[in-house]
Amino acid sequence: MKVGVVVWTEGTTVKFRIRDRVLVERGQLLKVDVDYAKFILRVFDFKPESLLTQAEIARLSKKKEAGEDVEIYDKGLRLYDTALATIICQIDIEGNVHGPTTVPPLFSEVETLNKNDLEQLRLDTGDLPIGYIRVGHKVSEAVVALDGAKTIPHHILVCGVTGAGKSNLGKVLAYSIMRTKGKYSLVLFDCESEYFQGASPTQLGLVHAPESEEYLLYVTPRVQEPCKLKVTITYKGAEVERRVEAYPLVIGYDQLRPEDFTLTGEFTHPQEELLWLVYKLRKRDWLNFLLEAPPDTIYRFVRKLAAKNTINTLKRKIKHLLGSGDVFLEDAPDFNTFDAIVGAVMRGCVVLIDIPYATEGEEKLLATAVARRIFDTYEKLRKHAPEDWEKLPYALVAVEEAHRYLSKTSLTSTGELKENIFSIISKRGRKYRVGALYITQMPGELIEPVIRQSLTKIILPLPTKPDYTKVIEYSPYLDEASQEIKTLDRGEALVISPPSGIRFAVPIKVFSYEEIVGKRLSEEISVKYTPARKIKRFKPLKKIKEEAVVLS
Ligand SMILES: Nc1ncnc2c1ncn2[C@@H]1O[C@H](COP(=O)(O)OP(=O)(O)OP(=O)(O)O)[C@@H](O)[C@H]1O
Ligand SMILES: [Mg+2]
């Protein structure tokens, strides 16, 4: 459909006159198709053009105010609406997509995109589909997908206000990763217990996806020993059973090492030294000793090599990180949750770590300990057994509330960030196939290198200025996007991902997890799902009947 005519161009900006009675929306993708190229534009603002004099405007507005009809002589020539758009790319006659090198001629026609144009943009060539291209607020049928192998090592930043759709996107990504059947792995920490079964009876969780039986490891306080968790799902009146590998969320003190603490970035150098000293001298019961022994005893034990103040602060910080004793236990049962998690990552699974009751300290220590082990394993394999490392899936570690780990407030007095495992992954993970998925409501609080190093950005509604300006400032291709980011609706996003070949801000509507997995469930039910056949493939260690999930 023709929507306007180009009336001016400057740099990569095109101004076009909008046709009468045609709706053009901010963020909409349009095209100008001329002999030598097809230009794809994205609308970012509007501007009425008026040749009316001040006196005419005053007279006409007064008439309107008095309820009289206003008729403008020669209206179409003297008053019209224009839209401003950025040229996001240029498609040559062979169909290759490039950055813009020229501009369309004046008076060329601006049109909406059709299916063929969307296909030419090749935004669906990746293997991790996340949503549909959006035209204004309307959703097209063209899919946008990220290329996992290129995207994961360069990190992903997801930002949006509360309710913007971050968790829905997390589930969509996890689902796409499970569907690659072992090509990639993802570790998710779930503080709200919303990912496994969904946050409410009307929502779906990862267990609803058929792939969860093979590619999900659920680490949760709900089970007491490693098992296949049996979950009965009721969907549209039919029952479906799933058996998901589950592991209890308990970690013995003996599994923790000094690096698990120091890599939280919470300790000063003297505190770190003391931690190592006690570890070297005590070995197995080092942590218990630090926690239980009176400060004076520790002081004498380390032969006065640490100040009493340092000992007291270290004890306090360690207690804070170990939390209330729900996750970290002195005498934990004898199975190694960390090994199970790292093993699942190396098999290409989604590991969902359910931490509904964890304190902030416990969450930090757990996330650090898990991420550190994954990073170390990948790093060691790359160095010592490169041929095995080559076969490993790309691993993505999700960090919710990323600003808590990587904020400006955690900078030292010299302005450097105290090294923590996530700043290490953001700097060095790329070499080892380990990437981070930073999820935050407040990107304005994040340190700049993290925004810059996350080459893929998915920006959900983000109305606050310090937050969107920070993202725009440190990202290419977002220069004119501020108006649009402010006006996005729930589930709508702008995506840039140069590693996936997405070199302009693509407006997308993230898939609704309920819609895509609901469709799969319906198909499963309609082909007469027979649970008995599936169950035979597993030898359950322990059966736990879950409550049926009721869906309206
Ligand atoms: N792309 C989408 N399509 C349809 N519904 C969506 C989409 N994204 C989110 N929603 C719905 O919007 C609501 C809020 O989404 P979600 O929980 O993902 O937000 P959030 O950003 O994680 O919020 P919070 O910061 O509070 O955790 C949910 O009911 C979810 O189902
Ligand atoms: Mg959420």
C-alpha cells in the first residue's frame, strides 16, 4: 500500500508526506522501491508542514474554538503531515542486504512492506526464534530468530520495566534452546517460581513443553533426592504426563571453595587473603571454622596475620552469603548438585534453578558458584582438551536483576569494578563459548562495558529516561529510537543483534509463550498422547505426584 511521497532526505533520514487518511505509526517499517535499490525505512517521528501565516493560524483556531467550520483555502498545498524515518538498510537488485550508502530520490513513493520484502530482510535465518516482526502495533507473520552460536558468546541484554515481558521472553528463549536438542544450554535462576509451571494457573511453564522430558534439569527444594519428577498437566480437559529430571537444591559446605565467595565481588583484598589463609590451614572444615570459631581463636590461629576487624567483617559477610540454611547446609546429603548442573550444561540442557525462598546473599553465592564452575570447566577443556571443548554446546547463563551484580555502586574507590564472575564472563566468556544473558529493569544502573559488550539487545518497554538513554548511548543502530522505546506495549520490543546479522533496530512482538507452547500441547493431545508409551523410557528413582496444573 502506498503511504506517502519522499519530500526531503538528509544523511540517513527521509522525510515523507503522508497520504490523506492513511495511518502511519511510529516504529513502522516501510520501503521505497526504486530502479537501483530498495530502501527499508523505520518511522521515528512526525512533523506537520505548514505554510500558513501566524495570522491565519490565529484566525482559524479562533474560529474553531467558537465552534465554526474551518475551511483552509488550498489546504493540500499549504498544510500536510509528514513523517521522519531512518533508512535502516538497502537491498540491492540481487537481493543482498547492505547498510545504506545512498538515499532515495525526492518524490519517490513510500509503501508498506509485503511478505516478500520481509523475507528479503532474512531475519529468520537464526536457530533461536523469539518473535514476529511488528508493523506499528500490528504483528506480521515474519519470524525473527537469533543465531545462537554467534549470539551467545557475545552476550544478550534484555531490559524492560516490570510487567514488560522479560520472563515471557526468558521462557521463549529457553523453549527455543530446548528445541535445538542439545546445541545450546541455558542456566536460569528463578526467584519467583514462575518458570517451571507458570506463575498462575492460566500460564504455562517449561514443563509444558514436550522437550522438557529430555532437555530440562529442574533443581528445586521440592525434591529430596535426584529423581524423575512426574508432573500431570491438565490442558483443555486432557491429561498429559511429563517426567522431568529433578535434583534437590542443597549444597554442603564441603562443596564450597574460597573462589565461590571471592568471585561474588563482595570482599576486599585483606578479607580475600584471610579466606585463603584459613582454607589452606584448615582444609575440609575451613568454612565451619570461620563461621563458628570466636574471632580471638581465629586471630591466634592465623598467627595474627589478619586484623581483628577483618575477621569480624569476613564472618559477617560469609554469614550473609550463606543465608538462612535452606540452600547451603553444613551437613548436606551426599550428592553433588553442582556436578549435576555442569553435567546438564555440557549435555545442552536448560537448567532451571528454583530459588523461591533464597535470601539475596544465598542467591548471589549460588549464582556465582554455578557460573564459576561452568566458566572454569569450559576454560579448562578449551586449554587441555580442545577437541572435546569443540563439541560442547554454547552455554548461556542468565542473570536476573543484572544491575545488582554489575552496577556502578560496586565500583571500587579507584573506579574499577571489583572483579566478579559475571564481569569475567562478560570480558572473557567469548573465547570459551560461555555467554551471559543480562536481564534488568534498570539498565541505567549497569556499568557501561556490560552494555557495550552485550552485542545483542532486546529492549522491551522502558519508559524511564536514564534507562533508555544509557542503552541508546552505548548501542549502534538505536540513535532515533528513544520515542519508540517509550511507547512500546507489553511484549513489544526492539532487537539489534549484529552477530546474528541484525544490523538495525527491528521492531518485534515477542512470541507469547502460552500461545506457542499451548499450540504444541494441543497438537500433542490431538494425536492421542499415550503416556504409558513414554514412561517406559525412564526408570524413575522416586515418584512424586505433582498437583495437576489446571488451565482455563
Ligand atoms: N509477548 C507477549 N505476548 C503476550 N503476553 C505477554 C507477552 N509478554 C508478556 N506477556 C504477559 O504480560 C504479563 C507480564 O509479563 P512478564 O511476567 O513476562 O513481565 P516481566 O517483565 O517479567 O515482569 P517483572 O519485572 O514483574 O518480572 C504476563 O501475564 C505475560 O503473560
Ligand atoms: Mg519477570
